[in-house]
Amino acid sequence: MTEILDPGELFSLKGTRAAVIGGTGVLGGRFAQCLAAAGAAVAVLGRSQERGADVVSSIISAGGSAEFVPVDATERSSLESAAAALEERGGLDILVNAPGVNSTTPFELLDDEEWNRLLDVNLGSVFRTCQIFTPLLRNREHGASIINISSASSGPPLSRVLGYGVAKAGVNNLTQYLARELAGDGIRVNAIVPGFFPAEQNRTVLTRDRVNSIIGHTPLQRLGVPQELDGALLWLAASKASGFVTGSLVTVDGGFSAMTI
């Protein structure tokens, strides 16, 4: 009979090293805390030294291992510096890409500058990070995992988030392309597709009327809370739990994408 692992061992990340791009945000900070609680040594990457220090402090206070590494994921040179620092510390087993910026500008008023910014932060940053960090993830003892953070707005299209939605649709496609490209290096690439979780990048989008509309279209009749992404994150991060999973888009949305009318 095939061995059945204890659930604690199945999802343990002890002895692994992880990096969270966008780890200074609401969801990214939660991802960093979750990985650390499972035993990973976590690098919190982002632009805000203050918010990064807060996330690191919360992890260390809980008995975990963490450090802040400054990075601007829209700048290749900044990512290269961060990658070099992490390589010196022993490489990576887990990479979480959680950058994000949103906009409510309607299609007819969306100018080139804002359009390019939305694509660059939400999609370009993921592409650059995966490309630059891939050498750190190759040929790890138990394989490696890249987890990209997508969005329910990646399709079917939602109102008021055109640029963001297009970029996140690109994240889905990029995830599946990279799953093919990097499998030979022992790197699994998957994406989590969250529904509606209040965070900094969607603060201006989630007006009261908008929230009521979303809840009315969600079978579970509420918004999500960050800890409800923990299970999907740990499953995709842990090689013993999801070693045969790559190229998948894991939806966590309270049933939003299952609704029609």
C-alpha cells in the first residue's frame, strides 16, 4: 500500500526558502506570514521599508524566520540585485508573485501612461521576476514552486477594471506557458485566482454599491478574508502535497465564477 503522509508533514515547508514579491501588501503580507508559519524562511520583497519591517516583525514575533529585501519589480536592475542577495542566502524553493495596482478609469479615458502602468505592474513585473529568479529555483532537492496571484477580473470581464483585468488574464496565460517552459528544471508554476478580498489595490473599486453587487453574485454571500487563501497557497507551495500540479489556475472566489444569472 502506498504510504499516507501525516497532514502536518504533507504541508510542511520546513527547510525551504521562500520569497514573496509584493509582500508588503495586505494579501502579500498574509502570504509571507502563512509560509513562515509552515516553516519556510521567508524573504519579504517590496518597496516600502516600513511596511516590510512590520511584516517581518510579525513573523519573527510568532517564532518564524523572515527578512525584508527592498525591490521595485518594475525595474529589472532592482530585481537583479534582490536575486543576487537571495542567491547568496541559498536560493529559493518557493516564489510568490503578488504585485498589484488597480484603476477605475473607464476605457474611453484610459491613456497610454496609465494603460502601460497597469500592464507593467500587474503583468510585466511577474514576467520579469520569473525570468530573473528562475536560476535560483532550478534543480532544488524537492523541486520548486512559482505561485502567481491572478484575479477574478481575469475573465469573464468585469466592469470598471479593464486594464487590471487584461493584465491578470495575461498572468493566467503566462502561468501556463511557464509551466511548460520550466517543468524540465523541476519548477512547477501555478496561479491562485482570488475572488473579492479587500486590499489596498481594490480600495477605490469596492464601493458600497459595488460590494452589494458582488455579494449578490457570490453563492457564499460575502467577500473573502485573507486567511481563506492560506490553504491554496500552502497546497501549491508544498512539493509533497502538489508535486504533480503545474499549469493550474486555482480559483478561490466563494463561487463567484460559477454564477450566471
